[in-house]
Amino acid sequence: MQEDIGQKLLEAQIVDESTLQKAALQQRNTGGSLTGNLVKIGAISEEGLLEFLSRHYGVASIDLKNYEPDSALIRLIPGDVATKFMALPVSRTGRRLVVAMSNPANIFAIDDIKFITGYEVDPHVASESSLKKAIDRAYDSAGTMADVMKNMEEDLSVVEEDDPAEAESGIAGADEAPIVKLVNSLIADAVRKGASDIHMEPYEKSMRVRFRIDGVLQEMMSPPFKFKAAILSRLKIMAELDIAERRVPQDGRIKIKVLNRTIDLRVSSLPTIFGEKIVMRILDKSNLNIDLEKLGFEPASMREFTAAIANPYGMVLVTGPTGSGKTTTLYSALSRVNTPEVNVLTAEDPVEYNLDGINQVLVHEDVGLTFSAALKAFLRQDPNIIMVGEIRDIDTASIAVKAALTGHLVLSTLHTNDAPSAIGRMIDMGVEPFLVASSVNIVLAQRLVRRVCSACKQPVTFNEELLRELQLDPGETAGHTFYEGGGCVDCNNTGYRGRQGVYEVMPLSSRIRDLVLERASANEIKKQAIEEGMLTLRRDALEKLKRGLTTAEEVLKETAADKL
């Protein structure tokens, strides 16, 4: 059916063949529907798609952006049925039930809903993304979690004083239904809220659960302390960790189906004085945006970066702290250059997402498969493009430089504060300046700033002191409206929803290569790059601020002032 809609959009000349293929490729890489991916890559707006679907199906459309669930209506259709048919009851008049559907031509779904509810069904079409969000909100796990918490005291048999050893291990109760239900609800809630990590933290007399959403930790709940051991043991069982070993850190993985999509969880346990802290990194392929056009590059920076990765050889370095989006940028670059004509090899620790057509190797240092060992092996595999997760030492750096100088395109990451500092870091590792100057095509530094929530954003004005702190001239504010979020249901009352990349792109011009050969300081290289048009991280963040995408608070938090 999605393919039929794609063909109809093509026939209506709303999208072209190449755009349709691009959306289909993204669908294969990250999941979701074809129409959802067309919206994601900007080929058509959500409103435009909804208008087209309404004409195509010959039914009224319904906008669910401000939808508030009606519990009486929600009870008419079970959650699994709503998810299966992508159908949501939104209003009722007499014996007629208005149901929002992604495919109102699905007569089998309509007949089933008639049978289940006893009402005549009046189908309306809604966009798939807004329908998914509305169904998630309507059948939110919060109620389930509240029920679980309410009934745990009554339903769960936890060993108490009579067997303290078993109580401490958490083996008794780890497989009991309420604990299983609570853990599953927690994971589902984290995925629904778009969290990147779940933190389970035991303290002396309490336990805390926090989610990292848009880079910031938010406290979610405090389960009853007496169930601490059972909850942690349940997670360790799911991750196939040794539940009897609580003295050393352990790592594991959980693969689980949540909200009709498969989620990978990378699990880490750490012994603390009050028990094991468990952190789960959520790897949700459907949230992976590997379209370079959508990452937030300024036009000039985008041209320079795409030109660099189009080179047949040389090195592309991406720098920034942990969690700044370097992996997403590298995956996006790889997806851009990945064609049937080239052999692409990657060495990663860990492999976060599987990409079609790319040969990905998981580094395993315990058995000797280090980054440098993987790189040496790659050079015997007839590669065109090599991606190495991180340059950590002189061995890896030397082989990467050698590969870049012998006709291969090499992409990798470093941990430095800005783009010019990456040059000094390579030299400090022991790579000769003439090799750095000859091999590196471009250096990109990046950060992530939180985006203002579009549902509750409101205009704000800046005083002179704040403008000085931002390094923003009063004249630059003319014609621009600045925003901040007021807090709403959509953004969990934070005022922010989603994140936006901020980039500092430094191509190595002939003059910058000369400075590298002269062992010039990072500051001198930075001055030259700015003279040649480079936007620093701060200036790039200010461009996003002037367009109303982020706030002054985020700019100051994530980028350093330019000091030249």
C-alpha cells in the first residue's frame, strides 16, 4: 500500500523518482514507512501529505497534533488493535465513531473495529507520524506503570528477613510478573519519550530511575526500595549477565521489541557502595537520521564537507566530545558515498547501527582485534573507503595516514575541543607534520544543541549584557525573532524537543597546510581558517539562534567564546 501511495505521489508530480528512491533507501536503513520517510527527508510537508491522502482516499482528514485522549473512547479499541491497524477513536456521535486511520481504505480493519466496538465507523485519514504519536499518548505506559507500582506490594513475593542472601541477590522476584511488567514498561516509556539512555541508580535507602532526553538527564520515578535487587537482577538476566557477580563491572546487550519496532539496548553494570548501577544505551534504528541534508549544516559548510568526502583519497576527521553526534555524521557521510562500485569497511567499538552494503567490524581488544589490527587487515581487503571509529594511538594514526596517502578515503574521529586543535592532537600522537598536511582533507568539529519546542515556543528579547556574552552585535539582531519554550506536554515541560547539530568545518587549504608544516599553534590555524570563511562553533550556533531553532542558554552551554 505504501508503494501504491508512492506511485500516486509520483504520478501527481509531487515527488520525483530520485526522491522516492532516496526515501525508500532511508526506509531500508532506518525502518518506518515510505511516506514517513518522505516527510523526514523534506520531500513533502506533513500538511501537504495529509491533504494529498484526503484526496486520494476520498475521506475527510484529521490533524492530531493537539489531540487529547478521551479515556472513554480509548477503552473502545484495545491498544494492540489500535497499533496493528494504525487506527484511533477520536470522537463519537450517536452510533457513529470517528476513527483516525493511516489507511482508511482498509475494509478489514474497519470491519474488525465495527465488530469490537459495536459502532458504525466513520474513517478519517491522518498522517502516520502524528497517528503514531497520538496512539502512544492515548495508550501511554504511564497508566500501566502506575498500576504496576500500585499492585507490586500485594502481588510480588520478595524474600525478606528469613533469607537475606536470596533477597540481596534478587533472584526471588526477578522473574515475577510485576517486576517483568515494570521493567518492560520502563523501557517502553523511555523509547516513547525518545530517551537515549536509562539510568537505574541504587542509593542507601532509595532507588532512582532517570532518562537522558535530548542530552539532559530527567528523573522519572523511584521504585519501592525493597524491589531494588529484583529489578536489577531482572535487567541482568535480560542482558545475559552473571547475576551472582556484583563486584566487577559487566557489559551486555538486550534485543527487545517495543512499540512494534526492534530496539537494541547496550547494558553496563557498575558496582557502587549501595549496589549496582545499570545504564542502558538505547539504539533505535528508526530514530537514526543519516541524511546529511537534515543534520543542520550551513550551506557553505555543507558544500565543503560533501566535496571532501567525494575525494577518492585523503582523511576526513570528525571531532567533539562523547555524545556530540560524531557517529551520526560519519554514518551519514558513509551513506552518501556508499554505492555498488565501492568497497566500504568500518572498524567500530561498538557497532551501533547496521548499514546495508557496508562491511562493519566490531573491535574486540581482548582477542587482539584493535583498531590498528583491523586497519592493517582492511588494507588487504581491496578497500575504497575506510571508517575507523576512533584514532586513539600512534599505531592507528600511522596506518590511517598511510591508507589516506595510498589512494583510500579514510574517515575517523578524535576527541578535541575544536577543528584546529585536531591538527595538534595528531602531531602530539607522533605523526609528522608533513604527513598530517599531506593526508588530511578536512576537519569537522561538532556539538549538539537542543531545539526549541515548536508547540510551546514564545518570543523573547535579549538585554545588552546577554548580547555581549553571546558575542552578538546588536545590529545582527535586526529582523530576527528569538524564542524559548514555555513547556508543554509534547516536550515534557522542558521547553525543548529534539536536538540540532552545530558544526565547525575546516578544509585544509594550501595556506593552512603551510601552517601545519611550520608547526603553527591551533590559534594561528584558527585565525587563518576564519579569514578563509570558516564558521566557528559559536558563530554556527548563533546562526541557529537567529533562525529561532535554539536558545541563548544552549548556545552558551555548548559552545565556547571565540578568543583570537
